[in-house]
Amino acid sequence: MARELRLAILAIAVAALLQLTAAQNTHTVGDDLGWVVPPGGNITYEIWAASQIFLAGDILVFNFSDGDQDVAKVTKEAFNTCNSTNPISLKTKSPANFTLDTIGEYYFIGTKDGHCKSGQKLAFNVTSAPGNTTYIVGDDLGWYIPPGGEVYYKTWAYGKIFTVGDTLVFNFVNGSDDVAVVTKSVYENCTKNDTIAVYKATPANITLKSTGEHFFTSTYNKHCEWGQKLAINVTANGTATPPSSGSAKPPPGSSSSINGPTAAPPPQNSAPSRFPGRGYFVTSLLFAIALFH
Ligand SMILES: *[C@@H]1O[C@H](CO)[C@@H](O)[C@H](O)[C@H]1NC(C)=O
Ligand SMILES: *[C@@H]1O[C@H](CO)[C@@H](O)[C@H](O)[C@H]1NC(C)=O
Ligand SMILES: *[C@@H]1O[C@H](CO)[C@@H](O)[C@H](O)[C@H]1NC(C)=O
Ligand SMILES: *[C@@H]1O[C@H](CO)[C@@H](O)[C@H](O)[C@H]1NC(C)=O
Ligand SMILES: *[C@@H]1O[C@H](CO)[C@@H](O)[C@H](O)[C@H]1NC(C)=O
Ligand SMILES: *[C@@H]1O[C@H](CO)[C@@H](O)[C@H](O)[C@H]1NC(C)=O
Ligand SMILES: *[C@@H]1O[C@H](CO)[C@@H](O)[C@H](O)[C@H]1NC(C)=O
Ligand SMILES: *[C@@H]1O[C@H](CO)[C@@H](O)[C@H](O)[C@H]1NC(C)=O
Ligand SMILES: *[C@@H]1O[C@H](CO)[C@@H](O)[C@H](O)[C@H]1NC(C)=O
Ligand SMILES: *[C@@H]1O[C@H](CO)[C@@H](O)[C@H](O)[C@H]1NC(C)=O
Ligand SMILES: *[C@@H]1O[C@H](CO)[C@@H](O)[C@H](O)[C@H]1NC(C)=O
Ligand SMILES: *[C@@H]1O[C@H](CO)[C@@H](O)[C@H](O)[C@H]1NC(C)=O
């Protein structure tokens, strides 16, 4: 009996591995089980999560029965204590999709009575997609009031592919400039009172941690108005096409991996990078088998 069980589970493992290879960007929570109060308790979604590699930009799909189940994105504390008061977000309609747009930890629970405590909870880490390129903003000019106005940094960014995990290096003169991370509105209007973060020491090495548009300006005098502003799009992987024609240049300084305070991202989105996850999955299954005995 144990032998048959083992073989059955290994067959499932192999099937799951094949699925892992095929399904790159969408993760259906629990696969065929969906999002339920798991019969096996809280280890169920732990094992499932261990079978996946979550990369920034991936999509998480919760498939459940409307009314009987729901899903809330919560903080670590709320996850640990199964506290469903004031979740970060709550979805009550299936399929509930979440885009994993930043790297770091994610926590989800079912908020229906007793569901979380019975194991309807999911936690995992999202790691950066293949990014590992260092870009020197403005190349030799650095981060400076550009001679030709804002077209300078537009031209610099044009055709470059920025992915999560890449690093922008802003070289400027201490005390004469800074780098402000700003919203689109501030970027467009050059208002200064509303920055997300300001880096005052050169070089400012900023690792791109999320997908989507990122905007930078200088808060000094009229530097922004004079064109010292940068807007880029960050994609999850390197497959996005740059705007029109094939003017894509090889990225400058694309050598060393500089990632500021964050952990080094995994290597390119290749088989080896996903392999440890598969090994982990098999290990988890073997662990599960051991539990069944
Ligand atoms: C799963 O349940 C066990 C036993 O109830 C508990 O010790 C453990 O902390 C739980 N794990 C999670 C992730 O909630
Ligand atoms: C969601 O679950 C239902 C039934 O539980 C199933 O028929 C359907 O195929 C599932 N959808 C996905 C996308 O897994
Ligand atoms: C649950 O979370 C809410 C809001 O974050 C908090 O006010 C409340 O004290 C928490 N309840 C428990 C039992 O920790
Ligand atoms: C959620 O994801 C599923 C599976 O990829 C897809 O079929 C569905 O259209 C998505 N729903 C929304 C609202 O994006
Ligand atoms: C995420 O990764 C960190 C560092 O490796 C680890 O300490 C943490 O437990 C992980 N969190 C989850 C939910 O897996
Ligand atoms: C720029 O400011 C104008 C008015 O000051 C405002 O109408 C506009 O919405 C702002 N631009 C953006 C993108 O928010
Ligand atoms: C920043 O200043 C602009 C006008 O100069 C104003 O419309 C906007 O509300 C201000 N934002 C904040 C966060 O104070
Ligand atoms: C700029 O200032 C920071 C600390 O304020 C210092 O570490 C850095 O070396 C300075 N850069 C230059 C080029 O002087
Ligand atoms: C920032 O990047 C530059 C250029 O790659 C590198 O020389 C420098 O050591 C980095 N500084 C920090 C603080 O990471
Ligand atoms: C980012 O991409 C979107 C969609 O392709 C586009 O509308 C937007 O203008 C781009 N933003 C920047 C800063 O390139
Ligand atoms: C990532 O790559 C896949 C194909 O491998 C592509 O379909 C998807 O659009 C890419 N995502 C982004 C955000 O570039
Ligand atoms: C980053 O790129 C360099 C050179 O292309 C490579 O040697 C290194 O292994 C890469 N590091 C990661 C974490 O991908």
C-alpha cells in the first residue's frame, strides 16, 4: 500500500513538474484542489507554495466557490494570527487574480469563520525575474541638467529593456543634485513637494523592485523643468519588445551585479533557476509521504 501511494505521489510530482515547465506566469492556487479549507490542514498550501517559483510579474489565481470562500491579502501578523480585520484587500468573486508586482513576501487567508485556522492560508516569497543589469543613467553625462532638455533622458531610456532586479546608477555632484523617486504627476508637472524617496548621496544605486512605470527627477531649483527627469517602464522579464524599431543597444555596464540592500536575484529565467524549486517540491512530497506513515 505504501509503495502504491509513493508511486502515485511520484506520478503526481512528475505531472506537476511538467506543468511547472509549461505554466510560467500564472499560478492557480492549489492547482485542481483550488482554494478551499484543505482536508490536509495548513501544510497543504505550504506544500503547494513550495512547488512554485514566484517571479515578479506572475499572476496568482484563486479558484473557489463564491459565497462559501473568499480570499484576503493580509499582513504577516494577520496571517500568523488569522486576523481578518482590515485586510489589505479582500476578494469575494472567483477567480480572484492578484498580480505579483513587487518582490518580497505575500500572505493570503480565507476570512470565513474558522477557515484560516483550519489551514486556508498561503504565504510565499516573490523573487525578482531575470534582471541583473546595471545601467549608468545618462551614461557619461550622468545625472545632470541635460544640454538638450528632457529629450536627453528620453533618448537614453529609449530601446532599453528594464526588468525587475536591474539597477540604475545615478552619478551626480553631491550637494548640487539629488535623485527623487516620484509619481507620474510630479514627473510631468515638476512639483517638488511630493516625493516618494530622495537620494542625496552620489552614486545613488537604485534597484528596480516592481514592474510598471518608474519616474525620477531632481528636486534642485528648476532642474526638473530643465529636463532632468527620467521615466522608464519596468517589465517582469526580458521578453518585452522595446518601442518600435530595432535600435536596442546592448545595455551599458551590464556586468557586475549590484543590488543595493536587496538579495541578489536569481540568474536568468532558465532551467537551472527553476530546478531547485522542483527539487524542493519532490522533497516536500517525500516529507508528506513520511507524514502519512
Ligand atoms: C500549521 O499548524 C500547526 C499546528 O496547528 C502550527 O504549529 C503551525 O504554526 C501552522 N503553520 C502555519 C503556517 O500557520
Ligand atoms: C475552478 O474550479 C471549478 C470547480 O471547482 C473547475 O470546474 C474549474 O475548472 C476551475 N477553474 C480553474 C481555472 O482551475
Ligand atoms: C486584528 O487586526 C486589527 C487591525 O489590524 C487589530 O486592530 C486587532 O487588534 C487585531 N486583533 C487581534 C486579536 O490581534
Ligand atoms: C483570472 O485568471 C484566469 C486564469 O488565468 C482567467 O481565466 C481570468 O480571465 C482572470 N480574471 C480576471 C478578472 O482577470
Ligand atoms: C521569505 O524569504 C525570507 C528570506 O529567505 C524568509 O526568511 C521568509 O521566511 C520567507 N517567507 C516566506 C513566507 O516564505
Ligand atoms: C499636472 O498638473 C495639472 C494642474 O496643475 C493637473 O491638471 C494635471 O492632472 C497634472 N498632471 C498629472 C499627470 O497629474
Ligand atoms: C504640491 O503642490 C501643488 C501645487 O504647487 C499642490 O497642488 C499639491 O496638492 C501639493 N501636494 C502636496 C502633497 O502637498
Ligand atoms: C557623496 O556623499 C556621500 C555621503 O554623504 C559619500 O559617501 C560619497 O562618497 C560622496 N560622493 C562623492 C563623489 O564625493
Ligand atoms: C553603485 O554602483 C557603482 C557603479 O556600478 C559602483 O561602483 C558602486 O560601488 C555602487 N555603490 C554602492 C553603494 O553600491
Ligand atoms: C510604459 O508602457 C505603457 C504601455 O505600453 C505606455 O503607455 C507608457 O507610456 C510607458 N511609459 C513610459 C514611461 O515609457
Ligand atoms: C514574460 O514572458 C512571457 C513569455 O515568456 C510573455 O508572454 C509575457 O508577456 C512576459 N511578461 C512581461 C511582463 O514582459
Ligand atoms: C549577473 O550577470 C553576470 C554577468 O553577466 C553573471 O556573471 C552573474 O552570474 C549574474 N548574476 C546573477 C545573480 O544572475
